[in-house]
Amino acid sequence: MATRTATIASPVGLHARPAAVFTRAVEDSGLEVRISKDGSVPQDATSILGVMTLGVGHGDEVTLHADGPGSEEALEQLADLLSRDLTQ
């Protein structure tokens, strides 16, 4: 299992628009990606509701988890996405 950590750069955290941008990118990856915060139960990262229920705020660190071919590269791209302001 591949994992990556990312620090959330969006001022509103993973709420509304940033969460939608992130979940779309996960869907586009074609992988089963999960996201967790502070050791919480990993949520399906394609579910906007699941992502938003984590309560991820600006500056929080999340962990991305995935299995399968290309998962290392996909998680690297997703972590890079989260490290940018997605509210614009």
C-alpha cells in the first residue's frame, strides 16, 4: 500500500470547492484512494461527503492511501494538488 502525507493549503481546508476539485482528481486517477486525518478511519476519497466529514482545515495534515499500479505517482500528484490553494 502506498501512502503520502499532504498539508492542506486552501484557506477553507477541504470544504466545498477544494473538496470537489480533490474528489474529481481522485476519480480521474482511476485508483481506489482513501484519505485520513490524525489516524481516523480512512474515507473513500471519491466521496465529497466522506472527505468533508473529516473536518480538514487549513494547515492540517492528511494521509492518502492507495493500492495498485501507478499508486505512488497518483498519490504524489494528489498530494501536490492539496498543497495548493484550490479555492480559486
